[in-house]
Amino acid sequence: MADASLHQSLGQQQSLAPQMRRSLEILQANSMELQQLVQQALEINPVLEDITESISLDENSPDPEEADSLDHLNETDDDWRDLEIMERRSNPWSADDEERREHLYNSIVAPETLQQHLSHQLDLSLVDPDVRQAARHLIGNLDPRGFLDLPAGELAQRLGIPKKSMDAALKLLQSFDPAGIGAAGIQESLLLQLERNGEGNSLEYKIVRDHLEELARKRYPQIARTLGTSVERISEAASRIGRLTPNPGGDFDPTGNPYIQPDVVIEKTDEGFRARLTNEYMPKLRISDFYKDMLGKSSNDRKARHFLREQIREGRTLIRSLSLRQETILSIAEKLIEHQPAFLEKGPRHLRPLTMNEIADQISLHATTISRAVAGKYVLTPHGLMEMRAFFAAGYQTADGTEVSNAGVREAIQALIGKEDPGKPLSDDALAKQLKEQGIPVARRTVAKYREQLGILPSHLRKSFTS
């Protein structure tokens, strides 16, 4: 029998307090997730009340947050009770009517976004906290097609995340559904899909890996000669490749989601641009007066008093976290206005490169907090609805020293292609040269990548033979 022994070791482990974890969870939640979190809290915590529909619009009514203050409690308790009694008396709804209405509201389900779909899978994954956090950053940097808008290595460097953790997070993300997610572009996405299907050594894999451009040009005889097989087999493989998904995130396209609600509206006023919170989905919560009274009356019941104290403490943590979330989002939006005035005036082409570290330093927060705050949040701008994270983009410096974001380069490419001669479309090389003439030094491969992201075909497939 093997010897048994006990070992004692001393080490340090960093962990977040429950209140901090709750606050971060609420900060990162998008509008739909926040509604679910609040609804869950209302169901679990008896001392919480949603007074959204009960707030008086009278100018003399106290602010909901003031009503939650212990200093204001004695002044407002009777007012709230009287209001509650009056509402009960004048409410024409029966209990059955109310139940049917609640069932109808609860039956309205907003379509799931790509980020939500991936986040749910991440929540079920057993991984180290560092890898989980890196994966959340990757999910937040996916474009609508499911491709990484920024290379994983560059993202790790910007956020100060160890390369080992980011590599593990990328591998984890690429194992999620749908297959092909988290790739750098179409080619890598197709390869990931083939690997998922167990076709990593197949003819299709070799064609996508080494002959994708020839495949797009349908040069089957050339591919067949190189790979030492028949044109018929290449044709069959091309047909199977055609059944793969070039746009793995397409089923979660946020532009087709009518339920997206902007968290912030940026609008132009006589004094310039200003940001305001929409608050359309933010509930108004308070601690129930009934349970506050019960806490005072349960002096002889230690268990009841302890339970109520804990529930009230958790309720106040939730209310404070909701307020902090809104304050943080608004602060970020106000800084975005300061950094992106040209974009707000002239459009996406004038979006300048901006990092989360720049904003973090100015509002005294960590870059990871900024990343959490902008994840899944939307801003309604003079140029349409856009994700808040889209304001943070890498870019290039033009010949005259002007900074142009990746989005600006993509718009410049789209503008050039929109003006091209259909009979002589611009190749990626030609586009790169014209961009250079505009002062934007971009490599041909980068042009090809951005063209693919825009969903624009290569020049030989854009050519028109009509006179």
C-alpha cells in the first residue's frame, strides 16, 4: 500500500468579491442580457421592487435613487404606500388579465446575437480565468461575419494579455459553434470548417489551402495537374467546398435584428455633439418599504433579520451597479465625441484610430473595464446605428500625418471600386496603388482582406463583358 502523506503549502490567490463580480457582470451585459439579469434578481430577491411604471411624473416627486436613500426614507414611506393603495384601487386589470399580459410580454423573444451565442458557450467551458477573459475580448472583436477584426496577437499586445492565454482563447473560440468562427478571413474559416468535419487531409482542404484563387477562377485543369488528379475530382471537390459557409456569422447578422436598442444616442445640437443615455430598457428599482419595516419589527428573530439584511445589501449592490454601468457608458460616449469629431461630421471614412487605453487613461479606468463596458453596446450616431466597439479601431497614418482607421480604409476601397470601369475593374494591386496616391500606404494583401470583409468579389469576377 502506498504511503499517504499530507502536504501544506502557502500561496496567494486573487479573487473578486461577489459584489465586484456582480458589478462587472452588469457592466458587460448588453440590453437584452441586462433585462434578463434584472428579471432574475426580481424573482430571487423579495426586497426588490420594479417601480418603472409607478414613478410619478410630477416635478415635486423625489428621484428614484433618492427614494432608495435611508436619509429620505421617513419622508417617502407614506407617499409610496398611498400611491400603491391608489394604484391598486384604480387598476382595471383583474389578476387573470395581468397574468395573460405578463405571459404575452414574456413570450416576445429577441433574436440571439453572435456575441451572445458564443458567450453562452464560453460560460459552459471549463477554462482558466485568464483564458476566459481573453476569449471574451476575442468575441468582442468579431465582425458581423464572425471574423476577427484585429489579429489576436495585436489584441493581446494592446490589452497586455499573455500570448499563451490569447492563443489558448483563440483555439477555444474556434472550437465553438458555428464552425469557422474566429478566423482571420474566408480562407482560414473554410479550413476550420473542413477540419471540424474531419477533412483535414482531404482534397478539398488542399485546394482551399493552396489553390483558393485558382478555384475562384475555375482553373480546374491547372489545379488537377498540380495535385496530380483528374479534372472531374477537382470539380466534385469544388462542389463540396461550395457547400461550406463563407460567412459563419451570417445567421446572427445584427443589421437584421429589429430588437437592437441603442444604449446611447449621439446627436448634434447648437453647441456641438452631445451624448445621452436612452434608458429605454433600464428598470427603476428600489428596496421595498414593506421589508424595510419588517427588518425593524424582526428584532427578536435573528435569522429573519440576517436574511433581510443580506437581501437588502444585495439589492443595493444591484441598484448601485446599474447606476455605475450607465455612468461608465455615458463617460465613454462623451470621450468618443471628443476623439471622433470628424467622423460625426463627415462619416465613417473619417473615423480615426483609437485604442481603449487612451479612453481608459482619461476616465481613470482599466482598459479591460472599457472593453467590458462597450461589449454588445450600440450607439445611434448621425450616420446610423453602430456598435460602440467600432469606435476603437487600428489604422494607418497617411503621408501628411493624418490618421485613418481601418473602417476609413475600407470605405476608401469601396469608393474606388464604386467609380471603376465595369469593363476594366481594379485589381487589388491597382487599388493599393491608388490608395497610396491618396496618402494611405496599404499592402495588396490588406486590400484583399478588406475587400473580402466588404463582400466585394475579386476584379476578374467583377468584370462586365457587356458593351
